[in-house]
Amino acid sequence: MRRYLSIFLFALAIVGGTLAQTGCIVVPARPARVWVPGYYATGHVWVGGYWRYH
């Protein structure tokens, strides 16, 4: 009887874990800050580096 109870509890844990994962809400990652280095634009104008969200 203990063997059947053990198998039943194991199967219940597997099924419960599977059902718990079916309704997961996926949250998008936070926007990352990306450093854009300085560069020369048209007309030889220097544009300094800055942070932007990507």
C-alpha cells in the first residue's frame, strides 16, 4: 500500500507542477540602457556620447 501511495504522490507532484506552469505570465524584460559613443555627424559636427534605452 505504501508503494502505491508513493507512486500516487509522485504522479500528483508531476501533474501539479505541469499545471502550475501552464498559466505563467511572461513579463517583458526592463529596457536596458545602452551607451552610444560619440561620433562625427555630417558637416564635421561632434555628437557626444549619451545613454539611450534599448
